[in-house]
Amino acid sequence: MLTDLESVFRSLKSELGLRPVYHHKENRSDGHLFITVLAYQCVQFLRVKLKAAGITDSWATLRETLSVQRRVTATFRQRDGRTLNVRKATVAEPELMAIYRALGINPTPGGTKKLIT
């Protein structure tokens, strides 16, 4: 459990831009600690919900699975000279769909957005 805790903290601190720590003021150190613990609580909440659905992957594996989906923008030139931009998420991989289902999350985050300029 300690190894898992350290691994999650190390990962979160890197992703949140909180490593290395060179705080010289107490309130900054307190803020750093608060954000780290809050992020860890979020990770643990997700992992408990996923475990109830039979998904017991490590945080590193979950991060890798979650990282594959992207939002992409396709740009089209219309006959009248205007530009149509369509932004939407890529189709989720099966492993990612299982995570979305377990968490009750929409597999197409952000929906489809169309903008004509």
C-alpha cells in the first residue's frame, strides 16, 4: 500500500507541476500539501468506484488508458469562403469505455462543437 501511495503521489506531483519542491514560505508548502492530498483523494475515489466494477488497474495503467482519447478539430473551407471548424472527441478504446461505464461518464467528452468563421 505504501509503494502504491508513493507511486500515485510521484505521478500526481509531476502532472500537477509540483515537483521538485522548493518552497521557502510556509503557506506555499501548506498549499502544495493540500493540493497533493486533494488530488490523491480524487484518485482513490476513482479507484474505489472502478474496483467495485471489477477494474483493479494501478494508477499508472489507468493514466495510460485514459490518455489515449483526444479532442480533434477538422477544418473545412465552404463554398462561400467561410470556414467550418468541427471539434469532437475521438472514439474511446474498449478499455476506456469500460472505465467510462464504471464511472457513469459520457464517452464523448465535450460533445461535438461546430463553429463557422
